Amino acid sequence: MLYSKGFKGDIYTTSASRDLCSIMLLDSAHIQESDTKYVNKKRLRNNLVPYKPLYRQEDARNVIKNFKTVSYHKKFCIDGFCEKVTVEYFDAGHILGSAMMVLDIDDGGKKLKLAFTGDIGRPGLPILRDPEFIGDVQFIISESTYGGRVHDKSNMMDDQLAAVLKEAISRGGKIIIPAFSVGRTQEIIYSLSKLFESNRIPVIPIFIDSPLSTKATDIFRLHPECYDKEFTDLIYGGNEVFELPNLRYVKDVEESKSLNSLNECCIIISASGMAESGRVLHHLKNNIEDKNSTVLIVGFMAEHTLGRRLIEAKDEEDATVRIFGDEYNVHAKIVVLNSFSAHADKDELHGYFDKFDRKIIEKIFLVHGEPDQQEIFKESLKNMNFRDVEIPEKGQIFEI
């Protein structure tokens, strides 16, 4: 979007993130163009001003030329500021290529470290390394997504998934899993491979119905520098984790449509992760009213998304959801597994922040969280003897 508005500067990122952006930005632009075209047909019929997509596929192709890749722990500087600011990336352990950043700033002899966490991952998750500690800093801008909630432990993932799938398979319906193309899809495949190998669940067909997920899985294979030891040992031991005899990657639209008429129990993993767009909407539309089907929620669902509405519908009688503008009765079983979350929870955030020296850290800014989660996290950080914790308001300016 910034590029489409005229920004032509450099964009610094890790190698894995750059590779993911090369497919994800094109996919996002395609969705925006398609959705805008669809909505504008109705707007033009009603004599309303047509919308414009935030950016187009041409912007997505061109902006990649501005990317500069940087490895973890390799300090770099921004052109024109090399004497004043250097930047270093640390592995955030959230998704492939994710990074926390630390800025070393020299402001006329006054030296300080300012950090930004981005999304902090969870220790113990499969495939990726655990979040790295960035070292002591004076100022930190931190996420607060789950600042007041505790997930089920990550080592419960396989057990919980096995229990849900066995019950779902016993009812004979389809199992629909809205999943992010990057990270969540690959984690589920890995978990399923272990369950099948240990004969903990019956072998049933699995369909990855998302071209983006297929491409993202290919990129996962290219970046072993992001793997944890367990996954590295598997890969170098000759295991092809992302390929299973009963797993099919669906690329063709017609093949995706044919899944609607499939009359057998199967698992369909499809994007988008929050069920807001993409092929998963069609699978939900065709199965949400089937009492034998299961919708398995395995990730964060933001407010006002269909995914969040499905979670709310789980505990409501006569619940309905709106898909493609039409109302559907929720008869399928809705199951939520938060052990798959890639965001650090309250306890894990506490464990990470407990490493900081209270005498050095001067101020913590909390961003990227819903207000109730931010407030809970703020109070708990103060109880951990952090002196100054701030929840900034839009447009607020701070002098450090």
C-alpha cells in the first residue's frame, strides 16, 4: 500500500519473509482486486462511488524490487543514518522469518536501545525455533495479543487434535479447518503426520485447499535456518514431513469445487485463517448446516471476523452466521483448540519479560492487542516491578 502511494525506499527483512512476501502480496492483491470488482458491481447499480483496492498485483510485483534481506544477528544501518542508528534482528519464533528488532541509537552522545517485538512466538512449538531474548534495552514496544489469556500448553497439541479428530471421524462428516497459509497449515500437517504414524487416528483423506498454502509450504522447505533441532533432525534424517500418502494439495478451482460433492469423511485445511476470504468460505457455506461436520478453530480470530463469530456461535442456541451475504444456521460442531496458537500467552509473555533488568528498562509501550488484553498485561507488568508501562493512543507522541 505504501508503495502504491509513492514510497520507493528500501524495505529490510529476513530472507524467509522476503520469499513469503513474493507470493503473499500477490495473493493479497488478487483478492483485493477480485473482491473490489465484485462489490463495485453492486455499488454501480446503486449509483455509489466505486471502491479502489489498497494495491494491485502490479504494485505487489514491483515492490519486491525494493526488498533488502538481512540475516538474524547481523547489524545493519539505514542509508543516511549509519552514524546514529544500527538495527539488529532477533528470531521472534512466531512464523517463518519473523523477527524482533533492536535499534542502537546514538543521539548526540546519548546512547540507548529501543526494541520492537512484533509478534512474540511461543516456546516449545514444533518446526520453528523458540523466541530469542533480545537482551536488555531502555525502551520496548511490545505486542499484547494474549496479555490476559493462558493457552493450553503447546505439548498438548497432538493429544488434543487426536481427541477432536477421533470424535469428528466417528460422526462421519467433513472436518473444516480455517488455517493461516503460513505457519498454522504446516504445523497441522506435521501434527497429523505424527498421529497417523503412531496409529492414533484413522487414516482419512486430507486436502490442503489453498494455492497460497501450497506455495508457502514450498518456501518452508527452503529455510532450514529457521527450524528447531527436532525438526532439523527429522529433515536431515530423510523424512518428508509435508508429504503424506493421504494428503493432496488442491490447486485447481474445479478440484476445489468437487470437494463439495465428496461424500466421505475428510479433513479440509483451507485459507484464510480468520475465515474472511478465500476458498474456506465455500467449504463453510456447504458444511456449516451439517450436524455431522466439524469446524475446527486453531488460531486467533480478530473481532468482527467470521472466525470470531463462529467461536461465539459455539455457545449459542439457534446460532446463525453470515457467509457471502446469506444467513446460515450453525449445526456443525464448532471446536476451538488454542494450543496451536503461535502467539505467546500471558504466562509466556511474563516469562519473556522476566528476563529484562528492571534497573535498565525505562518504559514499555503496549500495542497490537485488544483493550482488555492490554490493560490486564499492563497491570501484571507493573506487578512484576516494571516502573513505567504505557498503552499509547492513536496520534500520541512520546519523547525518549
